[in-house]
Amino acid sequence: MPGPSLQGRRNPAGPPTHRPIDAHCAHDVHGAVIDAHNAERTHGARACGRPHQYPGNAERNAERNAERASARTHGRSPGIHTPQGYYRSAKMSAMTTPTKATKAIAVTEASEPAKTTAANAAIDATEPTTPAPFGGLSIAFAPDVPTPAARGPVSIAERPGRTESKVVIVGSGPAGLTAAIYAARANLEPIVIAGSAPGGQLMLTSDVENYPGFPDGIQGPDMMAAFRAQAERFGTHIVDVDVDRVDFSARPFRLWARNTEYKAEAVIVATGASAMWLGLESETRLRGRGVSACATCDGFFFKDREIAVVGGGDTAFEEANYLTRFATKVHMIHRRGEFRASRIMVERAQANPKIEIHTNTAIEEVLGSSKVDGLSLKDTKTGSERTMPIEGLFIAIGHKPNTEAFADALEVDAKGYLVAHDETNSKIEGVFIAGDVHDHRYRQAVTAAGDGCKAAIDAERWLESQGITEANTLTAW
């Protein structure tokens, strides 16, 4: 019996699937080879003048043969030739050493029966001399339907026509866009309210080298552009506006963004957290050029260099200790005489020979034109100024979760982060939480993306439990 095909697995009971085959996807290639193998069997049976037979299933055989007879009677090509009713997207072509099956498949399914008969006669006149791989088939991955291009940002002037959806996702960092990809592939038709500065913290990052799949690294903005294009490819509608207020008191949930009201049966909050900065013009100008707010992300780039960390809490001491793996020396700069960090963290830093602590010291300016060259420092007690030559500055004065619009509707902790229960659930059924808006421990792109995946799956299953969407017997992910 022919094996399960690529398109059959993708869409077992619905209408014909037109999704293009991805030549770089091992799953798609495997499915296309199975399609070719199935086609070889059916064409072999046709060449011998026998009906399409599938041992042990008389009802299936009768249904298949009736379908093909009806297609020919009405002048149609019987291109849909499985119980699932799919169109083959892989076009088969004969290799240098032909076989009966490959020559038969070279005649397209749109050909009239007379052409097929003539081709089969030509096959019988020749016999292959040497077997070729996959029965002599080469697969040209040429999709019948072109892949839709990413639509890009939707300006507010266009007034998006779609303001209601099964799922609205707030935020467009790794968590929000990953949730959008999963939700769109589950046919939830998500709307993403991306914010007026979309893309999250990675838009401020230069080289990203710790995200899987990019052995040579990738620029943060390029990565987020790829996330966005992938979400839009599956039908996600994205608007670059900020959410002003929400009403989660009843379903459908309501959200307002720049005087436009959006409604959804489920909401995923993935607004992230923003690093707190010193507020210096030079600091802003040199972000990504030596100024960073993530030691885990960027520490590796400062191997064998002298750098500084500003801050006085546990986060600052954690980052300083971590950076000693790479830097020759780490200067800890704090404007006060005492630290907010735990005692054990302070003692650990004081015992580390690669860490030098500077108390009662404030940063007046970050020096450098195209990259960080040093710091202009001021003693907060005496007022004296000095210059410190360094090549990197890490800001560790805290993060601020972007929860202003949700603080009154959802539960927040003492630091202002949203509180998630059982992975991604909030205190309101149908409202889910993902990414750095609740995670103040890891704050990594890959963990945020994982959170977005979980939130989208949880949202889909919750919608199914409410009878809003139909349950899928085969996962769409």
C-alpha cells in the first residue's frame, strides 16, 4: 500500500493543500520522495492496463476508481489521487537512466488519456539497464502556487480592515512573533499589535551568536525581520502601534491601540521588558558599538579586553562575575557607597582578582566616536573628574517590564512583572503570558521564543475547549 504522502500528512481531511515544498526541509523532501514512490506504483498499474488496486481495502479501491472515472468523463485530470485529496507540488522528471515509472511520471497529470497511452507504449519499447536512486526519479521543487511575499508594516493611515480575530498577540519580539507563527499555522488568523518600536530588545543588538541555527551569527534587526516575514507568510496581520488600554472583563476581550478597537477570544501578552539606561546621549549613540545591556548576549565579543559594568544590585554583580570569563579586567562602577546586592555576591566580587570596584562614582560620558574608547567619571563626594580607558560598557541597573497597559487587569509581582501560572496562563482564562514580560531570570531570545510557542499552543487548546475552534486530530505545528 502506498505510504503516507507529504501533502496527505499536512492536511488529512480538508481541501487540497497548495503549500510549496521547502527543498531545505528534510520532512518535505522525505514526503516528496514518498509521493514519487506512490506515483510510481499507480503509474505502473496504469501502464499494465489494470485498475488502481490497494490490497485488503475493497471500499477504498472502488472509491478511487470511481473518482478517476468521473474525472475523465468530465474532461478533468485525476490529479487528486489519494483519500486525503491532495495536489502534488513536486514535479517529477526523468534522470539520465530512465525507468518505466520515471517516463510515465514525466507525462503530467494534466495530459489526456490518449497521451498517457502513447507514453506508456513508448515505455514498453525500452528497458532500463541500470537502476537509479529512488526508482530513477529526480525531484524539482517548483511550487505550483507562489509563496506569498511578506506584506511589511501596516501604517495606521491604512486603518487595518481586520480588527477582530480568534487571537490577538501584543508584542513583536521573539515571544510575540513565535506565538504568531504557531497561531497562524493553526489557522487562528492572529493579529499582532507590534508596538511603535517593533522587534523587541534584539533591535538594539548587533551580533547575535547564541541563537541556534546561525553558525556565523546574525544581526539582531536581521533576525527580527526574518521572524516577522515568517509570521506574515502564514497570514499574520501586524500593526505597528502601542496598546493604550485593555478590557479583559468579558469575552471577546477588547484592546485599544491609537483609537482603534481590537477584539479577540484569546490574548497573548508578550510585551517584554526594556533595559533601563543611564540616559546619556553618548550611551544611546554607542549602543551595539561597545555599550550593551546583556552580558550573556555580548560578553564573548570582549575577550581579552578591559570593560566596565555599572550598577549596584545582584544583576550587576552576576554580570561582572560572568564577564571575567572573557575580559582581562572588569571595573564595577556604582554611584553610591553601599550596594543593594546580596552580601555573598559582593564578597564574591571583592575576592575576584579580575574585578575592581569603584564606589561613589558616576558616569558623566561614554567616550568614543564609532566605538567605546573610555568613560568620563565623576566622584559623587568630591566632584573630581577622571577618565577611564575601556572598550566595553555593560549597563546593569535593571529592567522595566512593559506592563503599563495590563497592570490593572492582570496580576503583577513586586518588581512589576506579570505573574504566569502553569507555564503561560494568567489569572484570567483566555489571556496568556509569554517572554520577558514575566521572565526576569533568563531574558534570552531563545527562551522567549519557547515561551511564545507554548502560549500559542495553550491558546489554541483553550479555544478548542471552549468550542470556539474545532479540535485538530493532527497537530498543525
